[in-house]
Amino acid sequence: MLKKKIAFIGPGVMAEAMIAGLLRQKLADAKNITASGPREERGEELRKKYGIKATTDNASAIHEADVVVLSVKPQRLTEVMKGLKGIRPDALVLSIIAGATIKKISSGLKHKTIVRSMPNTPGQIGEGITVWTASKEVTDEQQEMTRSILGALGEEVFVEDESYLDMATALSGSGPAYVFLFTEALIDAGVHMGFPRRIAEQLVLQTIKGSASYYQGASRHPATLRNQVTSPGGTSAEALYYLEKAGFRTAISRAVWAAYQRSLELGKEKPGHIDTHDEENT
């Protein structure tokens, strides 16, 4: 990996997380990493921070790359692929773009060695999880390279069936947004009762963190753990009654399903409205 040249097309948040992880784990050499995007100042920021190369010319970025990471917004992919015709035949193309199928990328690039993946936000601190799959042309060596690159973000899960990628996009890819919203709601509830916000934040964050760790170590169904803290006629029972009455469980299920449907739509969309912002938030 240290000798492999890696080009990131779209120097956004997740691209930076991958770069930072690769360098932190000494899986890549900074001089072999290039970030390419439309804004010179973003490239300069990454160059100063990590010592990598930066450019606004996608064609030059991919010229000698062993791995090309596609990390642009889904709406920009079709246009960006038009400028990526010089990818080496033996290079690996690794996409982290929501909804973009292997078929779409392969057709747009006229290239067959494709890995499609879906990381999530905690990857920025090495605590993420990425689901990925590969075209049949991806070699065993390239699969190991993929594991190393995605492993820099946290855990990685390989799946044979590409349809799982759209499901992962809705569940784990968008999942942090659901957790943050739930966290925000709990903190606001604490403030509404009268807690200072800083104390409400401390209580909620440690409760969520501790609950997740406890669940991970307990190896029991979450319903069993929930029952342990739900005394008959108690405060938890009262709160859970209102959550169920409000359709809490159904709302979550429908939200994830909506995200899944949107991921499928993104894979079929033709370029229409293109976000005028760059890839910094991808």
C-alpha cells in the first residue's frame, strides 16, 4: 500500500477522513496521495494539513493512480466521469457515492474494476462502518487494498449482493443523522425540564455511549435489555408507552425506508439540478 498511488476525486469530508486514516495507520505515503477538486483553497488546505498533493485537474490526478476514489456528490457524478477517461486499465476505482451503481460507474468510465462502498460519518474518527461490494474483475489483491483503505475509517463489511449497498446507505450511511436527531431531542427535553444545557448534554451523551457499549458487551436482544430497565408502573414504562403511542418505532422504520427509496432514485437519476456547492460535505 505504501507504494500505491491514490487519487481522490472530490476532496470532501469523507475523502479527508480516508486520507487521515491512511496516514495515521501508515498505510499510505503522503507523497503518493493526490486530492482533486474544483476549489484551489480546499486543495491547499489538505496539502498543508497532510502533506499530500492537490490539484484542480482531475485528469492529471488519475494519470498514474493505482486507486481512484470517487467521492463527489451523486448529482455531479455523471459530469465528473466525463473528465476521467485516462484511468489506467489496471487501476481500481473505489466509489463512496450514494446510489451510484457499479453498472453506472463502469459505463460512465468505460472501466470494469469497480468497488462500490458506503461509509458513514463516524469514519472521521476511525469509528465508522463501511459496507462494500466489488465487480467480478476486482482481483484478490485489489480486494485486500480495499479492506485496508476502508479499514482506515473503522470496520468494513463485504457483501456479494450489490442491492445491500442501497440498504446500507439508508441504515448505516444515514444512521448517524437519526442518532444525532434523537440526541438533540433528548437534550432539548432535559433543558425543557430545567437542566442547564451543558448538564443535559453530558447526561444524554454518556447515556447513549454507555447504553451502546453495554448492549455490545451483553450479547442479548435489545428488547431484553429494555425490559430490564422497565419496571411495572414505573417511569420508563410510562415513557415507553407514550413513545409507542406516538408511533416512534414506525416512524423510524418509515424514515429508513424513505432513505432507501431515495438511494435507489439517486442511482437512476439523470443530471438535472446540480448543487452549486463543491464536494466538501460529501
